[in-house]
Amino acid sequence: MDAAILAIGSEMLTPQRVDTNSLYMTDHLNARGVEVLFKMVVGDQRDHLVQAMQYALDRVDLLFVSGGLGPTEDDLTRDAVALLCQRPLVFSNEICGWIEERFARMKRTMAEVNKRQAYVVEGAQVLPNDRGTAPGQWVEHEGRHIVLLPGPPHELKAMFEGQILPKLDGLLPKQVIRTRFYRVAGMGESDLDQLIAPVYNKYTNPATTILAAAGDIQIHLRARCKTEAEAEALLVEVGDPIADLLGDRIYSRNGDSLEATVGAMLRERGMTIAVAESCTGGMLGQKITSVAGSSDYFAGGYLTYTYAAKEALLGIDGELLRTEKAVSEPVAKAMAEAARRLAGASIGVSVTGVAGPGQGDETAPVGTIYVGVAVDGECKVRHVQFAGDRHRIRTLACQIAMDAVRRVMLKG
């Protein structure tokens, strides 16, 4: 079975609110072999709600709707479902009494408007809500299932786990979804796709998704089968040839970030790392220390944004800076070696470059980056040229630096 999720509420269309309910439900649905084909956020307009629901039911077997079950005039989910199914809303004295009892327990008098929450789509199964005043409803319509749930996450989650999942377990055919993740550094999205597309294009199951961010590409393989063994076999059939093509450009197979992967490698080898940064302004050190437990291997950092700082903090020769300029291979090498030596670290890594938007010249245009990695008395420097805005260039510089450290340790 396939599913869709609708989050209802005009407030969900503002930048102040984020729909977390759909992420929670998707996780549980995928664990039961249900693919969520799409999600929508719809404002409090009845006609739009009906149209969105009809669009979903034309394509999926299960529709989960969160929100719009409150007592006010703009809570229109019940009305929209009744209109869609061409059924009346029926007032339930039992639900009304239950809501009144809940208010009484809170030593409050129920407002007349709360009676709106006691209306049920004719034929629907009522889903009690012990954490709020809005009961859910399970509506069967033309062989499809519409599940109405309250919007507050603590209410939705309790109902979903206590009532929806047991019902789904009895409804769903036997199926599983299994996934495989590869995270890749050191190549662009188009180059990667050109390399691996001949493998995954032969298959619709597993489905292959490629997600690209600055300096980081993720490959997701999702297999849906009747048994776990069948799903895993498909992932091997497609995933192993892809992994062989990518080789050591794959830095993670479990979803870990590059900084987490490098941190684990440092810890396993009993090594430490120190950084000397110029154009990244502390971003590299922040990236390394964003991983819990990084104090095991992070020896320290030097933020040397100016010539004077490079001389005073790292001891870089002033004549070298004047003749080679800060954005150069010799200075990147000197910075990495100084960071390692001064911090007493196993590895020193440096970043110097021109992040823009100004300050570039013919010898070092905007986007020029030099990364140095010093270890065991040897220092290798990588020169790259990036395009994009200041934030993208700095982000890419950090990714390249982390990947350079990873590759040095792989060879060591």
C-alpha cells in the first residue's frame, strides 16, 4: 500500500511553524513497508482541502490528515471529509459527554463551541484522544482509508502508536522496506550520476534517489518487497556495483556526516587533529567539534585571518607571506605544519583562500582554496577552484579539508 500525508492549518504555511508530524508518521509507515508518495500542507479553506484530499485518494490507499479538528470555525477537516465522501456529519452525545468530562477534570466549563468536536462523519470509526479534546476518525471511502488525527504532536503520536499502528498491522499486506545509504565526497552530482546511472536505471525497485548539497552527495536505495531477505538481496544486487564504481569516494554507509566519519577514524587510530584557518573563519573547527566526544581527538585551532595573525600565532615567515601571498600552496603548507607542531597533534590541517565576494585577483580569483594536511613529517596541499557565493565557497572548503584528512588516514 502507498500513503499520502496532509498537514492542515494556515499557520503551517508560515515560516514560524514546521510540520514534524509527517516525518514521525513516515518513519513508522516505512517500517511497515508503506511508501509515502507525497505530502502536502493545506491552509484552512474547505474547497482547497476537498481538492487536496481527492487528489491524494486518486493515487494512494491511505490518507493521513493531521490538524483541523479543533473547535473553532477555521477547523474544517471534518467538514471537508464529509463533503468529499458526500456523507452527513452526525452529532455524538457520547463524544460530547466525554469532552465535558475532560473539561470538568480540569475544573473548567466547556464552551459551547467545543461541541463542534463531537461531530463525526457518518460511518467513521471514532479514535479516542486521551491527551486532548479532539477525537480522531477513521473513514473508509471507496476502498480507500482516510485517517483524521489532531495536529498537536503529543496528541497525534499517542494516538498513532496506541490505535493507528495496531489497526495498520491488521490491514497491511506483508511487506518491508529496506534502505541502503552512501554518502560521497570529492565529486560533483553530474559526474556521479553519469558514473552510476547505468547501474540503477535498470531497476524501479529498489528506487534510487540522489541528494546533493555543497561538497556532499547522498545516494539512497529503497527496496520494497514481501520479505526482508528479498529486499536485502535487491539492495546487494544494485548497491554493490554502485559501491564498486565509487570506491573510496564513499565516506559513509550508515548516514554519518563527514565530520563524524573522520572523528571516528581519528579515535580508532588514537590520533589527534589541529586546524589553522583563514578564509573559513573558524567553520572547520566548528565542524569538527560539532560531533559529540570530539575532545578525544581535537587538539585545538588557530584562527589566523590576517597576515599579522599568521605571523604572530603560527610563526609564519613574514617574507614568505609577502612573496607568495597568503592564498598560496607554500603558505597553506606552512600553516598546516605549524598547527600540528604548536598543538602537538598527529595531523595539522589548514585552509586559506578567497571566499569573496571581493578581494580576488588574477593569481587568486574568488573561489580559490588551498588545503594543507600535515602528518608524519609530510605535508600535502590541494588546490581547488569553486564557484558560488561566500557561504557556499566556505562550506565547500571545509568539506574538502575534511575529505583530505580522511584520504590521508586511509592511505596511512
